[in-house]
Amino acid sequence: MTDGESASLSAQLTQRIRAAIAAEGGWLPFDRYMAMALYEPGLGYYAHGGRKFGAMPASGSDFITAPEMSPLFGRALAVQVQQALVACGGGQVWEFGAGSGALAAQLLQALGDQVSAYHVVELSAALRQRQAERLAPWAGRVQWHDRLPGRIDGVVLGNEVLDAMPVQLLHWDGAQWLERGVVAAAEGFGWQDRPTALRPPVEGFVPGTVVEIHRQAEAFVRTLAGQMGRAAAFFIDYGFPEAEYYHPQRTAGTLMCHRAHLADTDPLAEVGLKDITAHVNFTGIALAAQDAGLQVLGYTSQARFLLNCGLATLLHEADIKQAVAAQRLVHEHEMGELFKVIGLAAGVELDAIGFAAGDRSHRL
């Protein structure tokens, strides 16, 4: 995408959001702004044709995910998927938000005929096209969907999906909670807070604190639970348990933007041209799952999960270049500790291998 195309796209999206603000009386809650910035048809960050995933800024990408970092990610995850498929009694895999298609390709290659059908739930037409190109060797087994089916039997996967679901922002001014929303300002947007009955799940904040609440992600989990027959789900994302997420010293929340492999904290700038994310409150996800009748199989760091799934053996067998790249998956200062994995299940008995050692469910 050229600079001119980027500017035109952002200008169009800005006008569309400003129209939505005007239609709502001059104020739009942040979760609705975030939804438009990311998913507005043809204009939102994930809805247009610009490249998102890649290793270096020179590629035109904005960030890298674990499957692009190393194919060993998918090969290790395949061990857990295989075990879960056996427990579920079938060969159906469902991936939400498949990105570039890299993880799907790694799993399909590693699992072969053990996967009878690979379902991708993807809202972005642009990403669907790229996924189809990458997954052409398995065209007969890959299917795309834009909504949940009536029932899911098999394994559900979501790598960096929950963090991209719109969040609401709450501001504690020392006397009351306010919901932070977006208003039109000059050529772009500004912040404005309004009193609200919404509350974070814990107390004890210092004045000036801004936090996120994840009602959409938790609603997604509850909806998914209603569709799961004999199924196991694994979500991999950056985040914390509730006590760490809402720690009194985390006064600015976790909202972050990514463009050209640089991070910033201003979601109101360059609308449509950069990713907007928030870390995941895994306690909220676990509670939503349990309330909906799911079993929490386990919760641990990405490093521990991958090592439980045999990554150490894969590293030993890999060449130097592959091994060095894959180390970033488990190093504490890279993805190893910040990223977590939570497993959920319905209708199956599964002692999930990914949580065999180092399970942190007691910390949720």
C-alpha cells in the first residue's frame, strides 16, 4: 500500500467514524470506536488489503506473530491438537482469526490426514484471500466461515485473537468511575469521559487510573461455549491473571498500538493504519467459560506450554538458524512469559499435555 493509498484510506475511515459520533450525539464509547478502526468493511485495519504480518518493517508489515517467527510453534502445538482430536473423537479443527494462514499451514503439514477438515472463522475478506493462497495445497480440506456454526466438535484454536476484541475504557478520577469515549476534534478525534455504572472486577485504584474491561471477549467465550459439543479450545495471547492485570501500579492500562514494528499508545492517530490491542484478563476469560459450563483444562505461560508439547526436542533437531528463531518463543524477555495459554473443554475428558507441568490455574 502506497503512502497516498494509506492517507486516503485513513481519511475515509476518519470521516465514517466522525459520522458515527455525530449520529450518537457527539460521543462514541471506545469499544465502538475500536471496532470501527479495526473492522469497518473495506477501511478498518483488518478489513483492508495492507500487509499486517511479517518479520521486518521492510516487508511492509506491522508486527510478527509466533507462527511467522518459527514453524516450530505450529509443530509443537500440533502435539496438543493431536491429543485433543483423539479425545474429541474426530478430525475437525476450527481456527479463529487465522492471520496469514501460517499456523494453519504448519498444523496441516504436521498432522496430515489426522485433520479431516480445517475450518477458518475469518471476518476479513482481504485476509481470507491471503490465507487461501497460502493454504492452496490443502484446498480440499480448508473451509472458511464468517460466523459460528450451530455446533463445534473438535479442536478450537485462537492465536492472538482475544487481544483484538474491542474493549471499554474506564477512568477512576478518585471520586467516581467514568467511561472514556471518543469525540470529534479538529481534523481527528479526542477523548471525553462520562459517568458510568460500569466497574472493573476489583477495587483499590489510585486516582487517574485508566483500565480496560473485556465484555466482548468474555461474551465471545460464552457464545462459543454454547456451540461446543465434544470440543477443546486453546487460546494463546499476551495477558495476565486478574490480580496482575488490575495491579494498582498499572495506572495506564494495557492498550497498545502497532505499526511498522513500532509500538505506541495513541489509538486516535493514524486510524485504520495500525493495530489496536489490549492484553487479556485471563481470569475473566476463565470465569466466563466456567459460568457457561466449560471446564478449564489449564493455564500457563507459552514457554511452559510449548516445552510440555516437545519444543525442546524440536529445537535439538533443528538447524542453528531455526533454533535461534524459535528461542524467541520461550525466552522470558520475548514471548515466553508475556504470552499465556488457556485451555477449555466441553463434553470430553482430557488431561491436556500442554499443562502437564507448570499449570498456573490456581493463579487465575
